[in-house]
Amino acid sequence: MTTTELCFRLASVNGTSGDETAAAKEIQSLFSPFMQTSIDTLGSVCATCGNGKTRILLDAHIDRIGLAVRGIDEKGFLLVSAVGGVDSRVLVGSEVTVMGKQPLPGVICSTPPHLLTKEQKKAGVEVKDLAIDIGMDHESATRQVQIGDRVMLPDNQHHLLGSRIVSAGFDDRCGVAALYLAAKQVCDKLQNCTLLVQCSVQEEVGGSGAKTGAFACDADYAIAVDVGFGGDPYCDKTETIALGGGPSIGIAPVLDHALTQELIAVAKENNIPYQHDVMRGRTGTNADQIQPSRGGVKTALLSIPLRSMHTPVEVIDTTDIEQTAALLAAWILKKEADLA
């Protein structure tokens, strides 16, 4: 399976925050051939290999943003609420999948510009104003859809030029892909370390999966892998990281300085391209939940560059995922050797 095939496979599965069961089962099936796996109380996937005293935790979240049905109007249109940081600007006119009794195709209604006032054109549309057309009247819709059913954003997966690919849901399924590739490289080599891979739920709504999972793992070291803001023509270059430039190594007060420097040194030693991402305080990722767990965990952060975040057209470069996996594997094997 190529990295592209892996990413597309992971991104295609439902798993909006709080409803990650399908994603958890798919991810467990990936790791179980070479790691011991389980699904914890909240629904995060936990995978383990090695039996050493030093415990290393790798984390990436499996939930994705989406919508939830909050009502069905008298004509059968579905009214929705946001699940996570949905950007309503890009949803009008989009195809979606409503996870009712069976997956249902739908489209988000778009009022023709000819019928909009100047004020409406300037104001834009909020999520609370969106309506989904599933082609049913009220009676039929209520038989197929319940309040709370999740709605997946459109998932039209495409190859761009070179190693760039596009899909909804790469945040943070591409992080899961990096953890999978890294674990495949190291699991049969560990004697002094225990590797714990946590594919956690609910990061987009506060990070409870990472918080409870980190407590259960009781790790000595942790590296969270998430996505970072990939640069585009409209962004401040100082606030973004470059696609194809390798993983970004986070620098922030909540991240362990020594562990961060170890990752930088390993990247240099192994000629793995990397970038920097400096944050003033908290990182906005699961690293914030893992670091204070129990008596504290020495935590670092790697970010995979991703363009058009929280839209149906998230763009990544597969070489960045492979380099992230290479850096994780190289650091783990160095830690293993140092403990011998």
C-alpha cells in the first residue's frame, strides 16, 4: 500500500467528533497485524509493541470536523450545527453525506446570487443558516434521519501534480498515517522501550481522548503529530509552513525543550528535512492535553504541512508524511540504542 493509498483509505472513513466508531475500527484493523490493539472507553485506538521499561507515546487524532442534524423543517430540509471548527464559507453549494439509517447523499442549499441583496452578499452565511437538501419531504426525511445524525463533508479525493493529494479529512488522518508508517519501521526492533500509539478521539472539540488516553498510557515521553498551516498565496509566510518541506518541529512553552532539541538533532543526523513552528503558549493540539497528564509527560510536537485546513479540499504532500514517519522512527531507535 502506497502512502497515497493509505491516506485516502484513512480519510474516506466517517468519524466526526463524538462519532468515531467507524474510523476507530478501520484504524485498529491497520495496526492489529503487528501491534496489540484495543479501543478504550471513549473510543480511542490504543496500539502497543515492545516490552521495555521506557514508555514512548505517539499520538494523532482520528476525529474530523463535520456537521450534525439539529432539525428537519416542514419541507424536509435538514438544519445543522457545526461539529468542530467548520468554515461555513466553503460549504454553500457542497455535496455532503448524511449518516442516517443509511448514508444519504445531500447538497447544501445555495441561494442564487441574483436573489441576494447587497447586504446578504457581504454578510456571508453562518452554519446555523445552512440547510441540506436530501430530496425528501418531511415525512420521508424523518423516517431516514434523526436529530444528531452526523454529516460528512464532501470527500472527492484527487491527485494533484507530483506528490500532492487532496481530500477532506486529512486533518488528522495523515497524522495517523505517519504513526502507522513509523511503527512499522520500529516495532520488531524494540527491547528497551515500549511504544504506545494512540489514535485519539475528540481533538476537534477539546481533546478529551488524548487527555484520558495519556493518563492510561503513563508514558515517559510523548510526541503528538498533527497538521500545521500550509502556506498559500494569501497567508503570512511567518505564520505557515511549506508543503514538501518536511515536518515542522514545534517550539512552545508547553513543549519539552530537551526533547525538541533531540528531534532536531536526529533530523540533522539523518538528513531528514524539517521546519520550525514557534508558538507563544499552548499549541492548539493534543500536546496540550498530554503534557500535564499524571505527574507530567515530556512532550514534543510534529506538524505535517496542510493547505486549506478545515475545508473539503485539504492538500498535503505525501513526502511530508514519509519524512515525519522517518523522523519518528529514527528518534525511537536512537532512544532504544541509548538505553541498551
